[in-house]
Amino acid sequence: MTTKSGQETGRLFDILVRGRKIDRELAIATLSDPESRVDLAQLRGMIVHALTNEFAPKDSERQRDYKFDRDSRAMARSWFLSALARIGEGDVDARTLTRKHLDPNYEPNRWARYETLAGLFAVKASDLLEVARTIKKNDQEPWPYMLAVAILAHHGDAKALKEMKQKLDEEQWHVATLRALRTVPIEEFADQIIELARQYDYDAVVALGCIPNTWPEVPDAAEALWDVIKYCHDHHWLTDLWGKALRALGSQKLSVKSPWLVDELTNENPNIIFEAAVALEKVLGTSTATVRIVEAAASNVESTFIETYASALRWMKRDLVVEKLEEMMVSGLVEHQDTARILLIAIGGMAAFQKVQARRAAINQYIEQLKLAEEHVRTLFQTSISEAQKGFRLATYMDLAVFTLGIVLIAVSAILALINQGNLESWAGVGLASGGSGVLGILYALLKDPRRQIQREVDHLMHLKVVFLGYLRQLHQTDQAYTRRLLEDQQLTGKELEEFSNLIGTTMKSAMTEIARLNLSGRETKAQKSTTRKITAVQWKLPLTDHMSKTNRREK
């Protein structure tokens, strides 16, 4: 089974073979990224195998009429050597192979030799100066030759520095010298390069991107680059120069230039958007750059440039962008939450999809809690009906018992009168009126107080249950309204959250006021106290109440 590291390594190898120039440059930059998932040992082996077999130099490349720009194999070999020089110093075979391709008798392609030497300079190879002296002696092609001279000058060779100053003013060597300064920064040339950049010299603009941030010429270089960018605004066909100026400006890492870079993200040209996004990320860092892009997108009421902003975010570190967007969507400013959500969906990718799925899972969990609350309401209603029925039956049974006992006693008194007197005349006239009524009166007097007490308890309990069920019903309706609003495409605002909270508070106050009114009508019994405590305890179990209270605290 292919691992993620293996897949990433294979993808990078394919980019070096047939990718676009911009993708190849990103692939080379990935090699020095400590967070990269590329298996460098595996990639090194793949490149060595390719360079010794399919992509090895051919005799046809040594012919005078050979056109390198038309040979995709030779172009791929240049990128392979640039990568191998950066990752192969610890491997004997790779190290030997890179030195072999520096020999013009073996490697006929000047760009391949140039990229190999540039890679060795990037990793500060231990034999760099020796290699540079050899190339300066044996290679007469302007590009690798001047790069070797620049490396020697960079390391304090006065003769090499003097030669570079002379060659920079010679038309034949001017471009090659500037190209060498694109790879090897030398402070003695900073002012001259800045002046050339103000004249819209392509190589000078690129060379300004190599100036270290510690040089005092950095502010002047940034101003020169911004002048180039403004010039390109009026000359849209200069997209290559425009993009290189943005990249160079980002390399200076001057935060004061970040608003200008954000403005460049609305360009129609994808290459300009890419360069501006990469530059903004270098200047501000991924998290801050994401915040600035969300702010810019939110300020555009018509959301005309949402897709271009999303395109810019795709060029940044995807995982960090997704995390920041999720953070802003949940706890950011209200006016930025909806924009962050839209951008999160727009940039796509597995990470964004997982974040959206997590939000959906949270909503589903909330709905499940609502279902449980609704089931609890139904259970309470059924319990209330059952308790009322039991109370009603008990009162009915007591009435029936009194009636039955009275009939039995009357019958017994009639039988006794018949036995003692032989007739019922006296019993019917006096006994029934006095004796039977007296007995029934005594029995009714004994049983009426418990019966009335039970009836009062049943009535009071029913009143409390009606209030309680009405209270729960209102909360449940508020829950449903809140859920429907939550599932809508638009983000909840602070005002809407406050309105939902006020609805809950009003419902709670009304219920408690009604309960207090009922309690004032008579002495609160143990059953009433238990019921009141139940209401107070259950009212905090509904999910919306707790969720809304937390949300309001966060909003405040």
C-alpha cells in the first residue's frame, strides 16, 4: 500500500518531469520545508535513476543546431539536477552525479549546469569554492561562468568582484551577470540593481527578491518594486514582470506593504493572484494573512471577489488556512463569521470538507438533543395525565365508599327495627330521619376532609402541570425556531441571538410568576414543593438554554 509520503514524493517527481514552471519552482522550494511530507531518500533515488537512464544527456544535444527550449527531456533534467544538488550531498552516488553534470564535456546543457551549481550554493556544499573555481576555468558559457564568479565574489574574492562590476556594464555579459545576482546576493551591487529595477529590468527585479532583510537597502528596494507594480497596472501585458515584482516584494517581508498585496488579490490574472498570495503569506504569516483576506472579502458587500480571495487562500498552507477560517467562523467578529464560512467552503479540499462536516455533526447532535427534550415533554405529559386520573379515581372511590357504606347502614338499621318492633313504621318516620342521617352525617364528616385534601392536591398539581407543560411547549417552539435559523445559509447575528435569549427569559419569568400565584392561594404542601423543585431543575436541561447562554457570553 502506498503511503501518503510515497504519494507526495511521486507527485513531486512528476511535477519536475512535466509540470509548469511555477509548479516546479514550488516543488524545489518544498525540498527545504521541514513540514514537507516528501521522502527525500526515495526522491533522491528516483532522480538518480532517471538521470542515469531516460534523462541522461544524448549525443544529439551536443549538436550546434540543437534547441534546448524545445526538448522537454533536457528541461526536466535541469530541474532534476537543481533538486538533486539540494538533497544529495549526503549520498555518495548523488554527489558524484551532480559533479559529473557540472562538466561541460558531459553535460552539454548550460541551464542544467547553471541549476546544478545554484543548488550547491543553496545548500552551501563543502566543496563549493573548489567547484566554482573549476567552472570559472573550464566553462565559457556566460550563465554558469558568471554564477561561478558571483560565488567567488560572495566569498570575498576581490578579483571576482571586480570582474563582475566590469561584466555588468558590458552588453554581452549584462544579463548573465544579473542572473547570477538573482542567485547570489552581493551587497556592493544593491544600489545598482535598485536603479535597474526602476527601469523595469526583469532580471534586476528578480534579483531584488534575493536581498537579505538585514541589508539597509531593503526599504529602497521595496519602494522600487512597488513602482514596478504600479507601472504594470497600466501595462497589463507585463504579467511576468508583475508577478516577479510581487514575489520579490514578498521576500522583503515588510509588513507596511501588506495592504498593497491584499489589493493585488482581486486581479483577474491567476498568476498575479498566486504571486500576491505567496508574498502576503511570507510577509504576515499564514494566520494573519488569512485574517486580512477575510477582512477584505467581508468589506466587499457584493462579494464580487470571493472566488479570487478563495483562490489566493488555496495557494497558502491549506491546513493552517482551514484552521484559521474555522476559528473565525466560530469565534470571530460577527461581520467576519459568514465570510469565513463562505471562503472555507470555496477553497474546498479534504481539510475544509472535514471542518464543514464537523459543523454539520454538531448541528445533528443538537437536533438529537431536541428530540430527547421533546420525548421528555411527552413523558411528563403522560405522567401528568396518569397522576390526574389516579387522583380522580381516588376521589370517586371515596364518594362511592361513603355512598355504599351509608346504604349498608340504612339497610342494617331497617332490619334491626323490623326485628325489634315487627314493623318499619317508627323506623321510617323517625329512624330514617334521625338515626340514618346521623350515621351518614358522622361518616361523611369523618371522610370529607381527606377527600377535599386529595381534591385540592389534584387540582393544584394539575394547575402546576398545565403551567409547566405550557412553559416547556414554549421553550420547545423556541428551540425549533432556533434550529431552523441555525440550518439556514446565513450566519446568526448577535441581535438574533439576543432575541432568542429574551424569548427564553420571558417564558421562564411567566411560568415562575404563575407558579408563585398558585402557591399564594393556599399553603404549599410537600407535593407542591417537590413539583416546584422539579420545574426549577428541569428548566435548565433543555439544550437551547445552555447553548444560548454560552453563545451570548461569547458574543459579549
